[in-house]
Amino acid sequence: MRVRYRYFYTNDFLTIFLCFFFAFCSFFNVGKRTLTLDLLWHISLDRELVFGSIFLFIPVLLFLYYRWTNASAGRIAKFFRLFYVQLLYALFFKESIILSQLFYSGRSLDLLFARADQLLFNSQPAAQFYLTLPDYPIITEVFFFGYFFYYILVISSFWMLYIKGEKKEAACALVVITSSLYMLYIFFIFFPVQGPKYFFPELRNLWYTNFHGFLITGLMKSIFNNMNLAGAAFPSSHVALSLIALILNWKYNLPLALIFLPFTLILFVSTVYIYAHYVVDVFGGIAAGIALYFLIPLCIRRVDTIMVKLDMWLGKHLRLKALSLFTFC
């Protein structure tokens, strides 16, 4: 990936585009879901109209943020100017699931994936794997930590690279990670797979009451209990992005990658152990991770000339100051 932008990072363009795309999808589904607010009085609003407007407003806030921080010489300001996109990952992920549910009225392709697992293993690993291991809190905690490790690997490992002074490498890695996530979010909207814990009645009824662990187990169970995660199962973004992040760390920070390797393998297995994914989701995640790792840089090179012109045009017309450190991907 060439380094030629002056006012924007690559991730700025990607994030603004995704905001407009999600706004369009939200407005397309207006009238399908209600948002209820209990403040001083009871208010009912069209949820997708609200969120479509939010996604249109986010780029406005971002342009103001760019004007404020582009030329900042402060270390913290420079750090957040680059990594702010990570704050939006959860919003896009959650909305990709909700939009998928709205587009398909709650229907999913889970039957095909359950049958694929049955064909490959003559069983349902997601519904049986957890039963094969002793119900020891330490075992449960290891697997739930493995699942939680995704956030450490995908989010904070590139902070370490940046803090070490390898800022260009951190920026390039962040482009690959963010681009991969955004492509998967779009895919999830139009390819609805909810996962075993929603598809199999026995797992849905059991939920996570059978797991007894410690701190991380409790944290992850709380997240599962309070979030709508019925979607985005294939390919497993946990597997795909963890694999990409591991490869990037192997390239830029080998000692850290060697430490992360066993935890990443546990992560892969944990997706089935906590019945969040079918085994074929894991296979799909591995394939998607490898494909995205190689395809993202090629795609960015193809649109590089357009983005450079857009960078200069928007930067001048919005009267942005040049980035204090613009030698990034």
C-alpha cells in the first residue's frame, strides 16, 4: 500500500463510506422496528429512521474531529486520530446483525450450516463439544478467555506496535484489519446465519446457565445475555480477524505473535465450545481471513489514485489542516 494521503487516513474514507451505506440500509427498512424511549414521558420512534439519521450524522462529527486533530502535535491526540475507528467497530457489528434480521424478517440459513456439520462429523459438534469436557470452572474460564482474547488481539496488539514507535506498520495493519471488518459487516447483512445457540432449541433454552467460571466467564455471559447477537455467524469474524491479526503481528512483531499463537488456537476452538459457531463457520473464517489478508492491499492499490484525488479535494474544500504525521497507509 502506497503512502500518499495528506488530510485523511485510508480508514477515514472507509468509515465514511460505511456510514453512508448503513444509513441507506437503515432508511430502506424504515417502518419495520420501533425504538421506545422512557424519559420524562414515553416516546416511540421509528428505529431505522433514527439510526439512519445517526449514520448520516457521524461523518459530520468525523469531519469536525479531523479539523480539530489533524495538525495536533500531542501524542494522545495523534494516537486517537489514528485509532478512533476502533470505537465504531461494535456499532457497525451490532447494526449489521439487526439490518440482516430486518432484511430477511428473522429468517436465516442455519439449517444449511447445521446440515453441513452433520455431514462432515456425523454429529453436531456445537451442541455436543461442551459435554465432552469436565465441568471445571478453570476449563470454562480458559475457553471463555480464548473467546475474549479476540478483542486483545484485534484491538490492542496494534497499539503496542504504535507505542513501540513503529507507527507506519501500526497504521498499515490497522487498514487491513478495519477493511476486513467492514467487508464482513456488509456481508453479514445479506448472508444471515445466526449460530447454533439460536438455531438449536436445547441450546437456546440452556443458553449459558451450564457454564461456571470466573471473571471472564461472567463478563462474556453478561454480554451474551444483554446483546442481540442472532447473526454474523458465517464466516466467524472472531476466527477471520484473529487470523489476520496474528499474521500481521507475525510480520511486524514476531515475539508478540509467538505469545499470541496458543491463545489464538484456543480462540478458534472456543467458538464451537461456547456454541457461538458451527465448525464450518470456523473453516469459513480461516478461508476468509487468508483471502482478506491478501485481497485488501490489492483492492486499496486499485483505488489509490481516486482516493488521493479525493483526499486533496476534500481537504481543501473542508479547509482541513494537513495531518501532523501523514506518512501512513
